[in-house]
Amino acid sequence: MAPSPAVQTPKSDERDVAKTVIIVEDDEATRHSTTALLEALGYTVRSYDCCEAFLPETDGLDNACLLLDYHFD
């Protein structure tokens, strides 16, 4: 079964370009489930519960994708 168009597994050469996905999400269940999904698709994931925890970790993240919760509770 092929992945849906909205969620596609990265090709091996694409993983080298943007291999890290960063999640900043205050809802623990959403953070954990999104992390599990992306890891199952082959991505390296770093997740944080708030911006304050993420910001000190930004050094060396030249090629990364950031998923950010727009409305924190």
C-alpha cells in the first residue's frame, strides 16, 4: 500500500538534506504521536514541550524542518 500524498516517505537522498524534524508542541499526546509517526517514516525527530526548551538547542541545525504549535495553552 502506497503512502497517502499528504504523508510520503522521504527518498534516501532527501533524508540527507533534511534529516531532522523538530517538534515544539505543549500537548504531550500530540507531541508523542507526531514523533512516533515521523520516526516510523524514517525521519530523525527532536521534540520539545516549549520554545524555551528548544531555543538553546538550535546550534548546528542547518538542515531541519520545524513543526511549531501555533497556539500554546
